[in-house]
Amino acid sequence: MTRVALALLASVVLGTAGPAGAERPVFSPLGAEPGPDPLVRVYVVRHAEAWKNVPLLRRPPGLSAAQLDSLTDRGRAQARAVGTRLAGAGVTRVVSSPAQRARQTAERIADVLGTGPIEVSAAFRPLEHGTSREAANYRWRTGHWKQAEDPRPPGGESLGDGLARAVQFLEAIGRTAPGTTLVVVSHGEITAALLSRAAGMSPLRGYADHFVGEGTISDLVLTAEGWELLAKGVVP
């Protein structure tokens, strides 16, 4: 067999043959494999590190609100790493929270994957705090959640409210575009609530166990029978 024929055979076996000799990335699953014919496969990414996630003593002085909501150098590297890790996973859409740190994360993921412009959806925004100063302090919220309480602050949202809007978005895709694989870039509390839902737990009971780090990937599927959590908080 000629050297050219051997190379062609190897490319077929390894799944790397492509147009004009381009290599196709071989995706390695993050965790368990889903059952047959999932309606929607969702790679849920908590936004990468932003300056507001960095302890105060390690931040440059005098950062504006917009700068605090921007990715650090480490965050930008995390976002690109997510895109590289998901290459070959069949992602066709990247959807982001409207927050700048999430959009910056999503844009870098989409750039690596070549999926085109990101979609922005308020379904994946952080919880609305309304007029309550207490609610803006997550120690107040998590203290209630540990007691199985989910208060809705005046003009704001409970964790259940945030989960409901994210679930509604994903289940609508299952109805209108079954077979879709997408990336969703959101925030710690919304991500934890979605992962708890996929694990068959209430967002309050599952919150602590499903709160994942910045720039991590989790894998869940929606099927006709329900939701399934395949992987949680994978560092790319």
C-alpha cells in the first residue's frame, strides 16, 4: 500500500478526513454519554473570571463598573480554553447572558468554534435584586436557601424565578428546534439552579453541590422523559 493510501486510511479511521485535507477535531465527552435522541444538549458555562470576581486586594485601584464587569487576562484565557475543549462537540449556537462578562466569555467561545455572532438572552441574566439592598448580598440569599427559603425581594426575583426563565428558554428550543446542541453562558446562581434541575433536585437543596467555578463547563440534556446531568464543573 502506498504512503498516500496509508495516510488516507488513517484519516478515515481517526475521523480527521475533511474538505481540502482539513482535520476535524475529535471531541472527548466531558462525562457520561446521553441516551438516544436528546431534544437539546446544553453545555452550560459559568462566565470566565472578571475583575469583580477577583479579591479586592488583588484588583487594580479605581476600576469603573464597566471594568469590573470585564474579563481579566486569566478570564480571557479560560474562555478560549472552553471553546477549544468544545471543538467537535457539534455546537451550533452560543447564547449569553446580557452581562458584559458573560458576553465577553461567549464571544471568545464562539470565535474558537466558528459559530458566528452570539445570541444574547435575558433568560440567563443574574438574579434581579429589585429595591432590596439585602438581596444584592449573596450571603443573605444563600443563608435563606440553606434554610429552604427562597424569598422574592421587592421588585426582584427568587432563585426559583431565575430558574423558571432559563428552563422556559431551553424547553422552547426542545419544542421548536429538537436536536440542537448549544452553549449557554450564564452566572453562578443560574448555573447552579440549572444543574440542580438536571440532577433531579430543587434549586435550594442542590445549590451548594452544583455551584461551579468560573470558566467551567457542565453538560446536560433535555429529553422527552426529562432532564439529565452528564457532567458538572469541568475545567477545560
